[in-house]
Amino acid sequence: MPAINPARLLGDLRALAEIGKYKTGVHRPTLSPDDLRARAFLVERLHAAGLEVEQDGIGNILGRSRVKGKVMLAGSHLESQNHAGWLDGALGVIYALEAARALSEDPATAHLGVDVASWCDEEGHFGHFLGSRSAIGLVTEEEIDKASDRTDGRPLRQALAAAGLAGKPRLKLDPARYAGYFEAHIEQGDTLDSSGLQIGVVTAIVGNWRYDISVKGEQNHAGTTRMAIRKDAAVGLIRLCNAIHDGLAAVAGPRTVWTFGKITLDPGSANIVPGGAELVFHFRDADPALLPVLEKTLHDLVAAADAAGPCRFSIREVSKSKPALMDEGFQAALDKAAERHAPGKHLRLPSGAGHDAQYLARVMPAAMLFVPSIGGISHHWRENTRDEDIVRGAQVFTSAIAGVLRS
């Protein structure tokens, strides 16, 4: 099997970590000046690896192999969450680049090719998974027209123009070119790290179903309104949150998770009984049969709260993503490579976070590999992974791709 170059791999990751450096992490929002510098760094590395480079009109970067016949597509993203970790996304891009280099440099595998992708805005500054969704035909021009940066409101069209991408065509993947798609990522949880394991082979990426829940009460004076006659939207929402937590626990699967992500009170004053309350809520699971059960339970609990009063409750669906199953043959290839490089230290597990692979899996076989996150920390500047785990993961990743392409 082709051998990766650990010093080169770690050197590229460390160089990227200096772009937008924030404490021990990075701050590289999508299409920000630091994101553009990271993109320029990647383009230079792709050219140096002998790949043909394309940057499209939504911000994707693709390094195309010159190998004839079917190749593997691999990648992730370069932008970060605000003030977050140095590996989330970047690890997968550099793994893909290192796999392409390692295969081309070994005479025994030089006939095997890897296309390296950096998908734009997986982190959702303008809209989650914009680049990968666009590449499979799921992003309309109207969506691009409406998109704006969640932090500062900058329109996506303006950001693309500033990056020199206005008017450029958007990439449309041809699945017939590819044997499939591989992506690598830090786990973003503590399963591997807390268990002393070294490699995670992803079985599925969860579906994420999100809702807005509204409570309408009656705004009034906090000092003069008797408790018996209050219609306190905050109290109503708190009671509903407790009911949701207990109700979902009764029907949940072993890996179901749910989050009360954002609560807003109106008017939000210490001296006023809240007349309104809003909750952003979501649950996740990889079982497509369980998601509707969770949804029905949620709707029933909201309806029961509304019927009980004294406040009025309503729920609105915001979004639903489909669970994505990873290809069984690709999982087996990762298992085999993991047993070679991390014998007895690998595990199959679902991904509780979303990734570009869930969209690529709609048009081609897909796989994901995880390496440990120290302490399970992610989406924070303290996120980290040990160098030896990074190197081992890249070798497993590259060996598995070579194994699939040879089969």
C-alpha cells in the first residue's frame, strides 16, 4: 500500500492553522479574507501535486487527477465556525490531498487517481453545505440570491464577487467519473478518545430535524400582576421543554439526541411578564424509521400544552435532512485498512454531526473515517487531535482508497 509522508501532512495542516489563527484554533468564516488566503494555499498545493485546479462560482475548489478511468473523489471544507478548531474540515481536505500525492508517488499505485475537493460553506455561514449541495444540483440561483452571512448580513452574491467568483459557472459533478467519495474528519465526540480507540468507521450520518416553537401569553407588569391570573410565556415554554425532554427520552433510540438551541423571550425585561417566547429545537438520529416517531411525539406534546393553556403554543418545521448510509463495501475497506494500521483499535459508529458526505452519498457510494477528538471537543478553539492519530488516520484513509480503486 502507498505510504503517506507524515511530515508533509502535518506541515500542511500546521500551515493552514496559521491562516486565521485564533488562540489554539482558527477563525476562518466562509469567503472571509482568511478563508480566501486558505483557499489560495490549497490551490498552490494542488498545482504542486500535479492536479488540474478548478474554482467554481459558488466557492468550491476541485483538484482533478490526470489519471484515466474512474478515480476517487475525496475532500471536506476549509472554512471554520467562528473562533473554532484548526482541524474541523481542514483535516479532510489535506487527507484527500495527501492521498492523491501518495498514490501518484508510488509506482505501484500511480495509475490510481484521487480528485481533491474543498466544498464551500459546510459550516453554514451563508447556508449549510452550499458547495456540496450545489455540486449535485440542489442549490438554485434564487437560493444564492437570498443567502446572506449569518454574522454580518453580507449578501452571498457580494461575497462571491469580492472573491473574484462572480459569473463563474458552478461545478456539476459527473458521478460516472468516480468510484465514490471518501471524507475524513475529527470525530467531534468523545467515543474514540474515551475508549482508547484510534479509528472510527462511519456507518451513517444522522438526519437533523429542526423546528421553531412559539408561545403566546400576555405581557403584563411583573410587580402588580397576580400569579393566579398570569399568562407567562416563559413559564409555559419551560414546562414544555421539560415535557419534551421526558417525552422524547421515552421513545428515543440509543443514539438519539435533541437540543434546546435558542430561547428568546419577548420583551425580555426583568420587570415584565413575558408575553411571548420562542424556541429553536432540533433532534437527530440515523434511523429513518425513528425520526417520524420523534416528530409525532414532539407535535403531540406541543398540542397538549396548547390545549392545557393558559398560553397558546404553535410549532413550525424549519428543515429536515435525510440520514445518509455509508457504503458497506467502503466501510469494509476502511475496516481492513484500520486493522492493518490500528489493529483492534477501530470501531464502526454513526456520525452525530452533518457532513458533506451526506449529500455526496445521494449520487455515489460514500464513506467517512473519524480520528479521535481529544476530550470530544469541537466547534471551539480548544479542539485538538494528537499528531500520531492524525498520521495514522491519513494512512488508513489512503490505504482504504487504494484498496477500493484496485478492486
